[in-house]
Amino acid sequence: MVEVYSEPDVKKIVVVGHVDHGKSTLLGRILLDTGKIPADKVEHVRKTCEEKRVPFEPAFFFDALQEEQEQGISIDTTRVNFEFDGHRFLLIDAPGHIEFLKNMTSGASEAQQGIVMVDCVEGIRAQTSRHLKVLSILGIREVIIVVNKLDKIGYDESVFNKLAADLADLADGEGLKCLKVVPISALLGENITKPSENMSWYNGLPLLPFILKVKEETLDFTTGSEPFRMVLQDVYKFNDKRYFAGRVMSGEIAVGTEVFFSPSGKVSTVSSIETFPQGSRQKAFKGESISLCLSEQIFVERGEVISSTKEVPEVETELSARVVWLAAEPFNPDNEYLLKIGTNEVKCRVEVVTKPGANKAPVTVLNNGDITDVKITAERQIAFDRTLASANLNKLVICSKYETVAAGVVNLKSGRKVETPVADPNVVWEQGYVERAQREEQNGHKGAVLWLTGLSGAGKSTLAKSLENYLFNSGYKVVVLDGDNLRTGLNADLGFSPEDRTENIRRISHLAKVFLDTGFITVVAAISPFQQDREQARKTIGDADFNEIFMFCPLEVCKSRDPKGLYKKVTTGQVSNLTGMSSPYQPPANPALRLDSSKMTTREEVTAVIDLLVDNGIVKGDIKVAAITPQEAPVR
Amino acid sequence: MSSYLDWLENESVFIIREAFNKTKNLALLWSMGKDSTVLLHLVRKAFLGQVPMQLVHIDTSYKIPEMITWRDEYAKKHNLKLIVGQNKQALADGMGPDKGRLVCCGALKTQALLDTVKEHKLGGLMLGIRRDEEGSRGKERVVSPRSSNSEWSYKNQPAEMWHYYNLHVPDDVHVRVHPILHWTETDIWDYIQRENLDIMPLYFDNGEGRRYRSLGCAPCTSSIESCAKNLDDIITELRTTETTERAGRAQDREDTYAMQKLRKDGYM
């Protein structure tokens, strides 16, 4: 049994380029010249070539289909494991004809690095450029460019140099780093495993030694600490135990960790990690297919992304992505499509985004091979990670009924606008005569904001009211800004969409700032589900005065309390977008306090908050909760 | 090296779980050979020791007799739900390799398999094929949808990106799922050794200097010269061999594209 699992050191390389530029021939040549093909297979290909009266063709080791051999074209992709000089490679052949772009893309999606083949007689052709674009979309960052068929131009150095410069520019334009340009003859095996006398002007390494060198130089690659992500594939029930089965896409997970499910927003704790036949273990790592058992029983289904409660993925209904269209059937903006990210699948609509300033009619047609930005509007929320490419949770496919029609990545900038409104530059702040410090002196205490965040039913309002009661009766200036109360007036125009929730929090934080500047201890009780919005509130209010208090309470307890009857209404369909049920909750990463109202009494919670205020010098240390009886909250 | 086998295993378990979740009545095609026995072990890995699906064996009646004995003992010992499919009509009509090897494979394997899929309403079949076995298998997808006549449309296969598999298919289509497509013959033996799997004795030399490297029907499968008596011997032999795995399978050599032709019609 492994204690620490790490992904194996296999370099996955795809060979791409225009049709007939020699991709399969190169791969066949590499295997042949390194002695990786069994003698009887070489004999089989030799015989086939004789039957067809063609010269010995190394491409036939990859192009095994009859149609491929007869027409000298690769129809589909294949891959070969290749071990050389103690290094493991996965060599992926990709067809170069536009008609088979979906096959090329299928092969390339597995790769980490690309070899771009260009025939020096034909030069840069349509699929050369397109394949570079596709590699870029698939998240590949490095390419080696191989100029082939030098034997056909008499090994002309100047032709090579010109083409090499153009190709390096082309790769650069697609955001691909060109590691080297190598001149070869794949058919004759020149400059592949060893230098070619015919190209003595080339003083770099031949192709295979260069690939090995690149791999050796990247051997010390360390993954660093990535956030934990696991995709939930299924929930099994065996022998009365429930197993949450899936694969760790990044980071690691240990027993005892509190885990967060996106998009449902549910929370539980890992009680054990199970594999067969080894049984329980303490930890699991990136790449492993495992099953989790949870200590709190929650209902979740396939499609969730599991993370820690500290670093959660993004959850949206709308996102923008760059995709390549892969279907013979053209795009139709009126069709309903299916969006897949992780193990989640959501019905969606797709719109083609036209570049600003293009001054063109909206694009409504995409054909096979077209590459474009699209806006995807999903029927339900979906979790993803636009910045965590290694977990593949920024990669998506779009399907029509039974077919994958497009593949791409979530763009770095979201379709959702979360920019804080900025005042007109002509508006000037009018400075008053009374300063906050003077008010605080008169009040006899400093002001502060206590920001209570958590699920509905977690006890935010109860704690806010008890704090207000206690502080008021102790002679403090205190006010409660309750999210629900403000929604009856100031925020009555706002709903519960992510955008409206953001605006709700923006307004509450500015109101809290007004009270803070007046020297009040300002208690905010609002679900405030998004980390990003709370961070914006922290900026508005000021880090020193902002005290984030995470009202943690298991969803199942909140549901059983259901003080406003909202959870019940979700089950009957009268309410949608309830945080924790159909809308996500992103827990704070580093709250000033974390209070579990399923385990603490209100008095204990008040004591904890007062201790925090004492520590921060807001209230005086000699007044303790025990000295004055706060009004006890109703029995929960 | 252990981490490489773990990686193969983790990939396969992911695929098996995807297929199981998405496919109505998924079954495992078990030939009792090394590959499908590894696959069966991976199914247990995926489901915490359970085998929550039926196994299918296509019995041509020409199998090497030891295979059938071993099959029945193994299935009983492990309490497996085994469907044995057979083209009884073709056998009654006298089908055999003397009618032509490819014709015989088509009737007793492909047709029997297709009939079994229909009879038992199997939405999908998991197969232990690997890319390195032969050229046409090298072109396979992990998930390959097969229309009602079981045909493999190798000239127009679906896009299969990253870990997104095409498991959503019309009702009259069944999927072929290939969870160990990315393994090699050597990987299989390394894994059998590491996991200490129970494997058919025909793979080992019992003192006569011959063993089977690939198992099939008795008339069309020949043993190879080899003194490999245990797993270590086999692994050492594979690292230096100059022949391909299926060299002992006569049907592969009936025609340059024999396998492609058989597999197009739905052969394993």
C-alpha cells in the first residue's frame, strides 16, 4: 500500500500538424529506430508494403486501419507507451485532416506537450495554424516544432531558417512556448535519434535526445500545495454504509477534514477514506480514485465537486469559455445543449460572443473547426475552477443530444460582473467637523463591525439580538443590521440571484460603515454566502474594524430548526435559490470567530464574542457576560 | 514503479465508475483470460469488494477444456453472476473453424455476443481490450457506442475529451467500455504479480516447455515455446521477446486486416 501517491512521471506528447506532413511516419520511425517494435510486427508491415507495392512505410505501425494504409492518411488518433533511457512517454498520433479534427482533439486532450510537424515543401498550412490554436485551448503551453522532409529540398538551410522563424512567431501568437525547431527527415530517419550528416549546419540536438533533455530538466517539478478537489461520481450503499465515490483531481484529503460540496453548498466531515482491499486509510492524494465516508449524513448526488471548506470552487450559472466546434452539425443558437464540467452535467444555452468593435452581425453559425468565445447560460449552477488548470475543472465539453460538439476552457474572466460600482469622478466627499475618534470618546468605547455570516437557521439573528440586548444594557452604542429586515425596505428591490446577493451585501456594508463612523458597535446578520462579497465588505469597512464571525451549523440542524419555514418551502418548490440547498455557501477561510450553534448555547456564543471585543479593546475587560445576565435566547 | 501501476488502476477505476453510473444494466465480458480477470479485479476495487454486475462469457464450445473447468470453479468460489452466451443454432448447423476462421469467429463469437446483449437487455459491456494488442484496437475509444447491429463505426468515432465519456446513447445502442485500453501486456503481468491475482494455469509452462501467451479457442490458438513457470519468468520473458502477443492467434493472420474486419462487425 502506498503512503503517498503521486502521479507517475510519464511525459505525454501529441504530434500535430497538417495532413501529410509526416506525423505518423515520425512516430513509427521513433519506435522503429529505438527497437521498440517486435520483429514479427516489422515483418507484417514489410509484407503489407510489398503487397501494396509501396516503399517501407513506418506510419503503418500507427495507421493500422485498411483505409488509412490504402489512402496514406490517419483517420483516428492512437497512442503508444514508449519507454526510453529510463523515461516513460506516451506518444499520441493525431490526424491532420480537418474532417478528423474531433479525433485530433481527442488525442491532444491527453497531452502535456505538442510536437508540431511542418512539411518544408508545403510550409505552413491551414491545419498547422488551427492545431496550434487547439493546443492552446486545451491548455498545452509548450511545443517543439519539427520541420520535416528536408531530404526533398536538398537539406537547404535557408529554407529551414525562414520557416523556423515564421513557425516560432505563429506559436508565440497562440501563447505557446516554442522549445526548439528541429529539421528532420522522418521517412529516412534523419536527425531523429542521431545527428544527420546531411544537416551538419544544424548544431542542436536531434529530436529524440532533445525530448529526453527537456524531460530530464523538468524532473524536479514539484506540484506545491494545490487546493483539494474531488469529483463525486456516485454514492454507493454497501452493508448499510454510504460511500461517496470519486477521484481526487488536485490536492490531498485527510480523515477529519471538513468538506464542502459545490454547487449544493452542503458540509460534512470525512470520517474515513476507503479503498479495496486495503481498507481504511488516513489520506488520499491527487489522481486517486477513492471513496469517502462522512460523519454527518447528507444527501448529495453525482456531479458535486468536493473541496475543503476553506478553499472552495467557483459556482455560477453563467460563464464564458473559449471553445473549438468539433461537430459536422453546425452550431444552432436555438438549440438546448448539455454542459459538462467535472462529473456535473447541466442543460444550457450557448451564445457566440462577438469581439467588441468587430461591428458585425451576431455570429450564429459555427462549423467544424471554428474557434470562438461563447457565453454559456446553464439551467442550474455548476462548480468549476478557472484558475486551477491542473485539476481539469476549467475544462468543459458541450454536447448536443448524443454527441460531443465542442470542447474548451472557462475563460479567466467570468461572464458575471462583480465589479464594485465606482462613483462619478465629479462627486467630492464632504468632510464633516466631527470625527469618529471624538464620537468614540464621547461614547466611551470604540466602534466595530461584527459581521455574522452563515446559513439560514444557523443562529445569526438570535446571536445578533442577544448581543444587542447585552451591550445596550451595559451602556454601549449598538445597532443590528439584519439582512432580512433590510430586504423589507432599503433592499426591497433585490432578489436572490448571485448578482442581487452581491448588491445586497454591498449596500449593507456601506450602511454598516456609516454606523461604524458614528462609533457604533454594528452587528450585521446576513447570510452573505460569497467569499468575494465578504472580502469586498471588508475593504469597504476597513480590515481593522471588520470582524468576520462564521456561524457554523450543520445544514441538517439548520433544516430541522427552519425558523422561517424556508427549507420546507424549498422541498415543496415554493422557494428556490436558498443558500445551502440550491444556492452555494462559501465558508470564510479565516474568520475571527467560528461559532457552532448546534453545540453552543447563545450565552456561550455571546461570551465568545464579548471576549473577542475585549481582546480588540472595543469593550472594557472588567465587564464580563457572567456579571450581567443577558437575556437568554428562546430554547432551540 | 508501483506508482505507475497505481496510476493505471486509478484511471481504470474512474472509467468503471463512470460507466456503471451512466449505463443501464452494465455487464462485464469475462473470457477468463489475464486481461478480463484484471478487469474483474478492478471492478472489485471500484465497488469496495463488490461485483455489482453480471459477467458474460461467450462460449464457442471450442474453448480449451481447462478454461471452462477453471471458469466454473472460479465463478462458484467468488459467487459471480455469470451469463454464458452461445450461438446454439450455428453450432447445431455444424459451424466450426473448418467453415473458415473468420466466418466461425463471426458466428460463434460476434453473433453470440450480440444475441446475448439483446436477450439480457445489456445497456453496456465492459471489455478488457488494450491498445497494444493489435492495430485496430489501438484506434479504439475508451467508450465506443455500438448501434443495434453492433457495428463499430471506426471511420466516425465520437470525440472523447479529457475524462468526459460518451455514455449517453439512444435506447437501441449499447456501449462498449474499455477501462484498461491504456494498459500494456507487461503492465497486466506486473499488476497480476503485485495484486497476487488468481490466474489461469494455462499461462504457465507445466514442464513441457510450452505455455499460452494469449487464450482462445483450441483449434485456432497455439501455445508458444516457453519455460516460464511463474509470474517472474513471464515478466522477464516479455521484456526480451521479439514476437507480438497474439502471434499464436490464427484468426489474426487470416487476412492483413482480419481483426479490423471482425471488430467492425462487433467482435471484441
